[in-house]
Amino acid sequence: MTVGVVMLVHTALGRAEQVARHWAAAGCPIVIHVDKAVPRKTYDVFVQSLSDVPDLKFCKRFRCEWGTWGIVAGSQSGSELMLASFPQVRHVYLASGSCLPLRPVKELLNYLAARPRTDFIESATTADVPWTVGGLDEERFTMRFPFSWKRHRYLFDKAVAVQRALGLKRRMPNGIVPHMGSQWWCLTRQTLSAILQDPERPEYDRYFRNVWIPDESYFQTLARQYALKIESRSLTLSKFDFQGKPHIFYDDHLQLLRRSDCFVARKIWPYADRLYEAFLTDEAAAMKKTEPNPGKIDRIFAKAVERRTRGRSGLYMQSRFPNEDWENGVTAAPYSMFQGFAELFENFEPWLAKATGARVHGHLFAPDRAHYADNQTAINGALSDSAIIRDYNGKAFLTNLIWNTRGERQCFQFGPADNQDVCWRIAKDPNAQVSVITGAWSVPLFRSNKDFADIRREAALLQKIESEHMNILRSPYTKARVRIWTMAEFIEAPMEPLQGILDEIGQTKLRRIAEVPKMVDLSGFGQFLQNLKNQGMHPYMMGDFPVERGVAATQQRPRKPYLVQ
Amino acid sequence: MGLINSYRLRLQRKRWRIRAYRKRRELKEIVNRTAQIKSDDILLYCTQRNEKIRLPYFLDYYRKMGVGHFFFVDNDSDDGSLDYLRDQPDVSVWRTRASYKRARFGVDWLNYLQIKHAHGHWTLTVDPDEFLVYPFCDTRPLRALTDWLDASSIKSFSAMLLDMYPKGRLDEQPYQSGQDPIEIASWFDSGNYSLSRNYKFANLWIQGGPRARVFFKDAPAQAPALNKVPLVKWDRRYCYVSSTHMLLPRGLNQVYDEWGGEKASGVLLHAKFIDTFSAKAAEELERGQHYAASVEYKAYAASLQTDPQLWCKWSEKYINWRQLEILGLMSKGNWA
């Protein structure tokens, strides 16, 4: 008893010949189906070149276009010829010209000999698996597909649309349940002959002729009718990308393939000389007893699909430029923006750096330059501190900064005097942690030595800008983690908000803050605000500040509340 | 994109093609070996002027990558580069003395030669100082990439221009013919690029890098464009619009994903900033044959006199394509 190999070949005939000889050397009978699209002359040369191989036949040729019936017709004719000509065959293995046996054929023979009644065919109902690409899963079976997807895409799509609109549906013959799976199978003589010799086969064939991609469903569905024992997996390692086309293996996959425990892999790049050499000529080396680790291949290809469909969050580059709100994360990592803290506390930046271990910048969007931590003139990625370059594309500046410094938490100061271009981008970014003390911009004004008329003008402007920014932060589109206090509210009890912020940054070395940043002296601030009011400029962003109150004023400790049961 | 606009672009494309046909008269055939080209050869197109010192390594680099035939347009060289190219077995050369600027910086000449010879071939269009790096380029030849692109029905492949520069003054290490220029200019800026979209042609506009940081720090809007689409499965209806930054039909410019994913892309290592640069800049300044009244070269000349130092503390040293992939300058996409 042995295994017969049906090979479907359409390009790289030289490689197909090599593989056929490899199978034949192990005593497997072979039937080759060559695509009708291969020119007669090339075909003849190919037949000639394999004429010295015993137990090798060529079957009737069909035109095999992807997604059409031809592939099934080819497999059928190949299988029929195989069953008829080689009675010693118990299992039939369907392979392609670009398949490559990874383990010695002997092992496959032994493996199948130990499982004489098992059919290896991946076969799952369409209702249960979301494999399909392009939105056609059940509809593959209920519609007709008279046009080629590859050559007449427009007509293909129109035909689908028309059938959907008219609600046209076909019924499955005999109420069979459609199954789908990898087109590469290994069936027993019993099952395969039952499928091929079924008296109702003409009806099934007629039906599947108009199904889309019947090679993934014809045998998969019908095997369910007859098989005694189905193992729903393919013995051929074959990975698909997000468009449903197979991943290709190259020379640099050699180690990976050695560690897979599959018998056959597809699809191999025809010029991958090292792979063919390693697996076809040098059997002893191919079987270097490395520990099988098939999961690794899965991971690599799953990651490739993930990269193509979701990409790396926060990366904007030549081949990834997501539309707004389709970014899968506006920026690469969480970061914190502080507004008003550096104004209210004298040593806020060093204190925060010490308490969190994060990199704490000054006002990155200041009008003169980007104030990086430690007064640097550039930062990771050679991002310059020039305000002109930054303002040329403020959003790119922010996303670049966060991308370049992945792995290190970034904190920066912001304020109404800074460039406000990035406000929306930050507000809509779930990675942003925004903490604002409104009205704190007035503290530097209060402490400055400017003419009061200038102060008044500037205060009015800053208040207007900050108020607009707060509207953005409070809008329903905001996804950032936003905390807003008025200045009056904040200085009432500064510890609690600070602790909350540190906890959220999450890198605190201590569970409770040991050291508190030093607040600037605010005595006389209430009067300063009153003066602004007296000049007709009502500062409302900082909350209610009584004229007399200063932070220095000692507050009476409130009595402990009695607990009343 | 309305019907009217797409029709306008169609007319524009036709206009560029007619222009390319008109400009063919400026080309004088020196040696034509196009009969050697096999149907699946990868072709390379290049205009050059006085780059003899760079050519040996350039040809070697792309031959090893798997380019089958080279097309050169020589723009009035006087350093013997024409003779050198003429003797190469896989090169076809045309010569012109006409204005580079009026051939839209060589685009018209190459468009004509591409229409004539590149139909159905994968076609790489680069300058003599540009070196293509693509995912897995250390283990897979270019043919692997083009086969994969074919299988994925992708017709154009993006490779952003990455300006490379040496540490120290540009003229510190002299370049020897045949040497890998990346050995000298081995540093680059990894993360200061800004992107915006050009809705008319559907391409991205990338600016930044050392040129924006040093030469254009006061006028970043004028900084040169870095987006390029150098590798295209050519069809005779296609044409480049401005350098290799944009193509028509504009679908070919859609080399980026808009829904969060990453398409596969490469990088063109731009080894312009080596010791030959100052002389080149001085010459080009005089000829005034470069883009936007040679504004780029004016800016270079002004900065170069004072301090020709592009390197900074945050510059990154080039190792291989995987490094560029991790830094997010290029992507493997779903090629694994």
C-alpha cells in the first residue's frame, strides 16, 4: 500500500520536475495535471523530461484560473487516473508544483500507513469560521459567478450586486451542507472513489461549477458525505495572508521550515535554491533533529497579517498614513500633558521627573522653541527644537516625539501662550493624560514686572485661548483622560490631585508622595485678580478667589466628624 | 474625485507623454543593447552628469540585486563617464546636451525611454546616488520582491529618500571610486519627518531629515520632497510627473494604507552628502538647472560656507534594513 501524489502544475515546471522526482524516488506513483494555459511546446518538453520516471502519468488538462472550476476539474481528472492506474494506492495526496516535502517521504508513508482509514482534509462549515476575505462567505454557495474575479473584476462585482438586489439564491443539491477549507488534502481511496463515482456527481459538478472558489469547497463538502473518519486539517503547511493568497517561503525561512513538523509546505518561491537543495537533495540534513516548533511559523505570519491590517500604532510613514480616527491609536505610547502646574509650583518639572522617572519637558509648544528636558536642542530621532519647523506640522511633531521615545514616558507642559494647533489631536488621543489647572497662566503675570495695561491685555487674550481649549477638552469627541481643576479649587487641596496623577502615570517609586513641589507665594494674588476685575477684565478661569485669601493663611484643621450610627 | 478632475488628470498624463515624445529628439543614441533584454528582466533607468566616480559601485550594487538591464541618459558629461558606460555589457546609453531643467529634470527623457522599452517590465528609476533598500534585501533578490508584488497585484512600490551624511565635515573623508558611499555617509535622521497628503495626485508629501533641519530651518515648506515611488511595473500608458515623486495614473501613488495598516515599502539611501558634494553644489548653482530655481543648492551653498556639519548627537548610524524597519522608516507590510 502506498500514497499517490496528484500534482497540479502551472508555472516553474523545472521545480515541479524536481519535486516529482523526489516523490518518485520514494516509490510514490504520480499523476501530473498541467494547466491548459501552459503552451503545448513547453508541455511537451516537460513530459519528455519526465519520461524516464516510472509510475508517472499525465492527465487530461484543464484551464486553471484562480477561483474557478478548472482547478477542481484538474484534481478530478488526476485523481481518477490515479485510482484507475495504480491499484496499490491507498491515500491520494493533492499537491501543487510549488509544494515542497519537508520531511522524508518515508515518514509520510509510515504516518499514513498507521492511519489507513483517516481522511486529512480541512473542512469547516461557513457559518462557523470567519476565514473568508472580501465579504463573500455564504454567498459563495448561493450565487452564481459567471465572471472571472481576476480579469473582469467590474463585471464580477456587478453580478454579485445584481443578485443581491434581486435576492437570487441557489439551493444546495440534496441539501448538502457547504464546508470549506484548504484546497490541499489527502483522501483515502474509499472516500475519493465514493466522491468520484457518486451517481449524483453530475448534479454536484453542475452546482459547484458556479460556486466561487470551488477548489476550497468541492472535496471539502463532499468528503463529509462519505468519509469514515475526517481529520479536519491539512497535511500541507500553507499560510494565507489577509487577501487569502498564500504566503511564499524563501531561503531565509529554512530554519523555520526545519522546525515545523509538517510533511509538505507551500508555496515555495521557485528561485529559493537553498530550500530546494536542503529538502530535496540532502535528506539526512533536512531531518536534523531540531525540536519541532510549528508555532513559530504561525506567529510570524500572523504578525505579518496584523502589520498589514492594523499596523503599528502611532506610526506615520510613507506606507502608513491613516485617515483621521482610523489610526488604531493616535500616538505610540501614553504621555502626560500638564497645564498650569509649572506656573503654580516653582520646581514642578524636577519634582515630577524625580517622582515618576519620566522624561519631563518644559513647554514643547512655546513660541520661541520647543523646551526639551535638560535644555537640549534636539531629541531622539534628531527632532529639532526649532519653533518654525515644529509649527510647520505640529501634529507630526507630537506623533514623532512620542514615536521616537517609545519605552519612556513623556510629560510636557502646555499653556494658552503655546501653539494651540495640536489641541484637538491631543484631546482625541486615548494615550493622552491631560491635567489642567485653569487660570494658572495668571500667576506669572501676577509676579511679572509689567505695566498693568499690558498685563490686562495679555490676561484677556490668554483667558480666551484657554477657555476655547477647555471647550475642546470637554467636548464629547475627547478621548484623552482629562482632569480639570480651577486654580482656586486646586490650591485648596493640592495633594490629592497630584497623588491621582502620579498613580495614573504608574511609575511612582513610592506609594505616597513624600515630597511636595513648592507652590509659589500667592499672597496678594486675590487683590491682583480684583484689580483686573476693576479694570473691566473679569478673570473667571481661576475660580472664586476671595480678595483676602492667600495660601499662606493658616487654615484651621476641621474637627474630626463624629460617626453617627 | 469627480469625473471632471479625473479627466483633467488624464489630459495631463497625455500631455506629459506627448512632451516626452517631443523630447526624444534631444536624445542621441550612443549604444543600444536593448535587444538583449529578456521578457522578465528588471530594468533600471537613470540620468547622470559627471558621476563617473560613483558609477562602478552603483552598477555593482544593482547588478547584485538582480537588475537585468540599465538605461542611462548622459547629460553632457565631460569626466569620461559616457565612455565608461558605453563599455558596460548590460547598459544602453543615450546622450543629450539639452537642458536638464527644460526636460523637467530629466523626467521627459526617461518617460520616453520607458514608454519605448519598459512596457511589462518591473522598472526601477533612481539617481546615481540613490541605493534601494527593501525588506529582506540581505537574503532575497529584487526578483523575490517583484514576484511577490505581482502575486499581490501591486503595481508600484514606495521607497522614501533617506538622506545619509558623514560624521564631521562633509569633505573630511574623500570618496574612492568603487567604494560603498554608505561607509562614509553612514548616518541619518530617524524620526523628524512630517507627512501630508496631496489630494490631487493621491500621494504623500514627505519632508524633513537633515536637509530640513540644517538647510531649511527657516523655511521648512521649501524643504525637498522625500517621497518616492521608484519601482513600478511599467505600462506604456504610465508617466512620471515630477521626478519619481508622483506618477500618473494617480492610483500608482496610493502606496500607503489609509485605514491603519502598513503596506510594504523600502528606502532609498541617498548618499549625496560626501566630499564630492561641495563641488557639485557650486557647479549646479552656476548652471541653475535644478528644481525651483535651484533653491536647494542656494540654501546648501549658504550653509556650507559656514558649517558643513549635518551630524548631531541624535543621528542614527545605519546598520541594515531591519533597523530601518524597527525605526518605522520602512515596513515589511504583509511580506514575511
